[in-house]
Amino acid sequence: MDAEAITLPTIRIRGRSFMAMVVAPEFPFGDWFAALDRQLAGAPGFFADRPVVVDLAGVLEAVGQDSFPVVLEGLAARGMKIAGVEGIRPAHLAGTAWADLATNLHGREVPLNPRAGAPPPAPAHVPSLLIERPVRSGQSIVFEEGDITIVGPVASGAEVIAGGSVHVYGALRGRAIAGLKTEGARIFCRKLEAEMVGVDQLYRTAENWGPDLHGRAVQVRCDRGALRLLALD
Amino acid sequence: MSNVVVVTSGKGGVGKTTSSASLGASLARAGSKVVVVDFDVGLRNLDLVMGAERRVVFDLVNVVQGDAKLPQALIRDKRLENLSLLPASQTRDKDALTEEGVGRVIDELRESFDWIICDSPAGIEKGATMAMRFADTAVVVTNPEVSSVRDSDRIIGMLDSKTCRAERGERLEKQLLLTRYDAGRAARGEMMTVEDVLEILAIPLLGIINESPDVLTASNVGCPITLHNPASAAARAYDDAARRLMGETVPLTTPRQEKQGFMARLFGRKAAA
């Protein structure tokens, strides 16, 4: 025994905290799982390789402990790696296949990075808005979901605000603001006579760019934290 | 079929009332039955420009509110019997106009007139929106200067969204009437050119009225210039605009630079260089 103990390596244990996702299923389960499926369809990798903790307090209150195995199997069937449960006592799972799940996990709430979050950044489909008439003074076109394309001019005193990029096939005489929701957005226009342009929370008014860009086809982009106006022709 | 025309601009003082009276008189002289309606409740002017200020008994607000019958409020022009005026009230404000009431008055006018010219007040508030609400066609009066052009652009946006026609998804014809134009100053770069204005507003041109003292003279004597001085350049320009409004094709002669002296030419060249 003693000899064996000497030859065995020392077990080294390190502490590390991981962020776990906490999901709280709600009754009726049919609707809740349908919503979950839709969300997973929009962001398939969202739960991949992330430990999941299931908050069953609501389920316990709504329908009692008998439904726990059903709920947990439903989550597991969707590829979730269930590391534990919370909101219930260990006795509630006794006798089920899930009896050895940790029930006494400690943790603190961490705000989720919105980029890792649900549907908005769904990369597959970026919606865009097409406007085929002049944008008149006083009109405001706001489209936070994606790009705006305007075939026609944007008048002085009008504003165009996009979650993505702004494309103006005409003279840009009013304001254009791009990149409300996405990084790397740009503004393109055939003729720059704008009052103000803004990308990624940086903006510039007309008196802050040279007269040599006036009237030219220009793109506006954000480059390493600075707004750049570049002639296209 | 009757045609409801709103004469509008956004900005004040550009010549809406003068243009309403002159176009109305031109259309009436061409034989149509015309009524000019003053929507500038509280600041009425059209009665003065048409020389009917001493004959006003009832007004638009009385008719809208049902206190008077339409024929009681209509004033027939003394010079042209097929030209009538529906004056605005001077003592009330624009809130006295209701959409339902204005719609009823316009429908009633449609029964007896070919052209209903709605003289809009300046601004973008209730008076202006009521004047444009039931229009089939819009005449956008603009001066060749940046503030007037921007305000006109704002009004065009409203014509495209706030009128009954726009809400029904139908087309509302919008045409530009450029007033107080001075070709000489435009050529010298002191004023916007016709092309500059058209490029920004992007609507068809109905006519160009040159800056002229004749226009003010006509207003002061209470007679539309097309009746007061039909031979003047401004009157002929309004006549042409009225014919285009009636759908005729009238070639538009861009006003040439007036004859100018040697000194003016010299300075003109210098400014343009």
C-alpha cells in the first residue's frame, strides 16, 4: 500500500469559474419549447459547449415535481449540456434518471453579451429597406434592423438612420447615420452635400470635412476609432 | 370633372396668395368656372388681393361650422362672372377648421366649379394641412433661395403623406411655380438658378414668374395681375402656367437675362469668375 501510494502522482486540482446559462422553462411547455426551438434556429450554436443550469422553481410551482423528467429530457434532446438544477430540493429528483444532478450550485448573475444573445445578429439574413422616392426635408427614415438603400436624393433637413449601412443613389443633403446595430457599417452616396454623417457613434458635420469632397461620390466608414470620408471616384 | 388645386409653399411671403389669385383669374378668363378659397384663417389676404374686402359677409369658417350656406359666403368677382372667392375668417383661428367640415365644403364646391383653388397659409400646421387635405393637384410656390426651397421640400413630403389621395395610394400631381425669379442675379450666382431648384425638388416645372414691380402694383390695387395688366411679362407667365395646369403643352421659355448696361455686364462677369 505504502509503496503504491508513493508511486502515484499527486492530483492537482485547480479552481476555475465557467459561465453557465440558466434557463427557466415555463408552463405550458408546448409553447415554451416552440419558442426555444425558434430561438435555436436563429442562433444554432448558442448553447453549444455551454453548461446549462435549469431553474425549475417555476415548473414546481405550476405543475409539480412529476413533470421534471419530461422537461429535462426535452432540454437534453435539444443538445443542452445540463450541469445542474436550481430552485428545488434534491429530494424532488430522487428516483429519476436525473437524481445525480447538482442541486446546490452557487453563482452570481452575469449580464449576457448581447452579441452572443438571441436573434438580432442572426448572420444568415440581414434585412434591408429600399426607398424609391426622394426623402424630403423633415422626413425621418429609421430602420434599425439593417441597411437602407435610397434611390433618389435625401433633402436638407431629412434624416436617414440605419442599423446597418446607408446607400444613397442620389445627392445626400441631409443627415445619415449608419451602424446603430452593427459594426463595420458604412455610408455611401453619389453626391455628398450632407449636413452631418455618423457611423458607429462617431459623427461629423459638414464644416468638418474639406470642400474638395463636396459634391463627390463618397463613402464614410469608421476606421480604428476614427471617422473617414473617402472619395469613391 | 372638377379639379382641386392647393397652392402651397411652407414658407411665407413667397407669393402663394398672389399666385392663387392670378392663376384663378387666368383659368376663369379661359372660360372655366373657378373658385379661389382662402384657408389662411386669422390672417386673410386673398380678399384684398382680389379687391373684394368690402363685400365679405360670411366666410369659410361660417360654412364649415354650418352657420351659413355656401352660396351666402361665395363672392362673385365683379370683373369675371365665372370667378368666385370664398374668403377666410379674420377673427377666428385655424382650429375652427375641421376635416369633416372642410371635406363637406370641398364636395359642395365640386358640384358647381371646374377649378377649386385652395390658397394655403404658410407653415405646416392645421391651416396648411387642411388646405392640402382634399387636393388633386398641388402647385408648390418657391422662391429661388435656399430657405424657401427647403421649406417647399418639406411641404412636398407632406403632400406625399398627409393628403387623402396619398393615403388612398393615389398619385397627387405636384408642380413647381418658381416666383420672384431674377435671371440676371441667378446668372451672377447671387440667386439659385432654375436648374438648382429643380434638381433639389425633383418635381415638374409649372412656370417661372420673374421678379417684377407690376406684381406688387396689381396686389395693391386689389386686382390679379392677369386682369390688371394682361400684357405684362408676369401676367403672361401666369397665363402660360394656367394653360399647363389645364393640360396644354406650352413651351417654357427660360427667362433670359434682361438687357443690361456695360457696367452691369462687367461686374456680372467678375462675380461669375
